[in-house]
Amino acid sequence: MHSQLDTLMLPKTYPPPYEEHNGTAEEADDGNNHTDKIFVPPRTMKKVMALKTHQERIRMVGEYIMKKGEAVEAKEKALSHQKRALAKTIKDAKNDIKNLRRTYWQRVQNILDAKEPLIRSLLFSKSYGLDLLACDALLAARKDEARLLHKLETEKIEDEFQKASKRVDEEYNALLDAMLASDKQAAEAEV
């Protein structure tokens, strides 16, 4: 009877009830964690709120968010492409060094397989040896060069995004000003 009680009891490592897992659904990653928040600036929102109808306000806010979202998507696409390019460049540098070492060790094996002592003596000569420190320095230099290029390209992408974002804001504000002017003229014509 005592052994049946032991089998019915839950082990101490059993997970606690669901009530104790507060916040896990809210903290789950949905894959859309943008670093740039899309919002309508207060100055622009004042102009939107000055529009006559609610439908125009909603439409204009939707258009603004859509245009800003396109700029953010273009930026993120360019940045992810840039990160992939950096990873590929570093991988290619590592593969080049790996191929260099593999070729060296194949030649060493060929020399060891040689039957003549003169050829074997080449292996131990300093002029034939592989400079491993130079290989590591070459790899480090190529990585640094790739990272510097990546940094410059990332700054260029960020700068282009800022320009595109500013252009969207200017175009949108000009459109709002034109709409407000036409609303004002229509109101004056009614009076």
C-alpha cells in the first residue's frame, strides 16, 4: 500500500501550476520586435486633428504609418542583408585560411612520402614552413576590414533611413497643410 502512495505523489521537480507563470504570453517573442517605433509626431498629429472628418483623420494616420512602416522595413531589410554579407565575408576569410593550411599539410605529407632524403630535408628548412602567426594575422586583418566595411555600410543605411523618414514627414506635412487650406477655403465659401 505504501508503494502505491509513492507512485501517486508528484515528483518535486514537477512544474508549478499555470497561475504561477504570469507574464509568459506577453513576453513571448512574436518576431516583430522593431527597434524603431512608428508614431505620428505631436506637431503632425495636431494638423491631423484639425481635419474636418473623422474618416480623413483615420485615413491620414493610416497612410502616415504605412509610409513610415515601408521606410522601416526597407531599413531592416538592408541591415539584415548587410549582416549576412559581413558573416559571409568572415566565413570566406576563415575558409581561405583553412584551405591554405590544408594545402600546406598536404604538401608536408607529400614530402614525407618522398623517398629521397634531399626532398625530406626541405620539410625542416625554415624557408618552406607555414607561418601560422601570419595566417592568424591575415585572418584578423580580413575580419577587421570586413567589420569596418560593415560599420560604414550600416551608418550609410541609417543615414538613408533618416533621410527617407524626413522626406516622408515633409511630404505628409505638405499634404496636410494643403488639406487644411482646402478645408479652410471650403468653410469660408460656405459663410
